[in-house]
Amino acid sequence: MISVKEAIIVEGRYDRIRLSSIVDTPVIETGGFRVFKDREKQRLIRTIAEKRGILILTDSDSAGFVIRNFLRGTVPESMIRHAYIPQLSGKEKRKAEASKEGLIGVEGLSEELIIAAIRRSGAHIIGENNEKKGGEITKADLYELGLSGCENSALLREKLLKSLGFPGYLSANALLTALNCIYSIKELKEILDKIV
């Protein structure tokens, strides 16, 4: 079990139950899309973000990204960390069928994958050094590295996303946010050297 300073925001009850055995921090569920109309839940999440910060850990399907982007518009970005889980095909044990997109959600992931996603997010893990080394990645860096604005940018981004285990439909801006949660510019260049 690891202890995290930020409260973790998840989609549903089973995600919360799964995380409670892995992470020592408050875990708040959005109730899925219900958070869009639930002003009290939004206010609670903003208050928690102001006090301790939040870590958004949603499923890697399109619904998870809709919820993540909604919360991004509700809470100042400086108070949010983003943990991204890999897109893995399959279904959770408790379900009779796979989800619409056929991807395993947070509740179905191994403890190792969840902890790795939390570590990559840059969350403040109590008792560990959380300093990122090497500088922030900018939009200009993405351009210079061929990840945006170039002829084959979409293909290179797709290759990078796959190698990092990130969802395949991240836009260049969403990729920038995710990369800055996890990597320095130096680390990104090293990764690209290996996959190009």
C-alpha cells in the first residue's frame, strides 16, 4: 500500500473499492456522468482540490476521458494530477460482458499497474522523492520532435502512445498534459530515440 497526498477521483464504486486496498488516501467517486449535473459533488471536488490536490484516475475508454475533461474544466489545472492507465482489452471479473469499447477499467487492473500509473502521474507519494528532473515539455518541443504540426505527427504520436501504454486517442494537447505529469523533456527524447 502506498500513501498519496492528493485525493483520488474515480468514476464509480467498484473503482473506489479497488483503490481502497492499494492506496492510503481519500478516494472520491464521480458517479460516472452524474457528476455533470451534481453541483454539490463538483463543489466537494473543488474544495478537496484546494486543500490537498486531486489525482484523476478514470478508465481509458472514451467515457473516462469525457469525465476527466469535465473535471479539468471544473478544477484549476494547477490542483490536478492525471494518472493514465493502459488500454487493455478484456473485461472485469464481476461483469458478464466486456464494456462497449472492450477495455478493462480501473477496477480490473492489477495493483502493480495502478501503482505504476499513480507514480507516473507525479502524485506526491508520502515517503518518496517526487521531483521530476530535466524540465517541462512545451508545445514547441512537441513540434520540434515531430509529434505535432508535421506531416507524420499523427503516426508518430500513435506510436508513442502505444509504447507508453497511453490511450490511443489522446490529442496533441492531451498528450502534452499527460507527458508533463510523468516525463521530463530529456526522458521524452530518450523514449523517442528508442521507438523511431
